[in-house]
Amino acid sequence: MDTTLKVGPSGNIQNCNTLRDEIVTQLDQDISITIDVSELCDADLCFAQLAYATVNYVSASGKSAVFHPASNEYLSSVLVRAGLSPSLLADARELRPEEGHLL
């Protein structure tokens, strides 16, 4: 089973706990998820940390999460400002932070 989680226009400290809970719930049920960031236009470091933690979690646990689109220009700029590589979101199923995908 696969499900899509729409982030919407805002990914910030005000809604990151809700987003985190939804991601964890889906992944704990062994449901592959697509995290739709196509509308994202307001994100902060909290969301960058959530993206990193999601990639790290799925890499370590063998679960599946994909950020769509992986090349979201706004989110890429947030990740760069947070010290992370935009390639982090390219395919969370295969990226491993310890393999050099971080700046």
C-alpha cells in the first residue's frame, strides 16, 4: 500500500509535530509514503530537520518514503541554508547520509 502525504504551503515549527506524527504513523504501519512538497513555500529549520530525520529513518529501517518533487526549488534552498544537500530528497529509499549526501 502507498499513500501520499500533502505538506501544503507551510512546513514550519507550527505544524512539524503534526507532519512528523503522520509520517511516523504511516511508516510504522509499513506503508510506503510519498511526501508531496509541491505547494511548499514556507519552511524553516524545523522542517529541514524533519526531512533529514525522515530520510535517516527510512534508510536505517528499510522503509520507503519519497519526497515529490525531489527538486522543489524552495525546499532545496531551505536545505542548503540548513547545511544539507538538496540531493537528500532525491530518493529517500536509497540515500544514506553517511555516504556523503550531506554538505
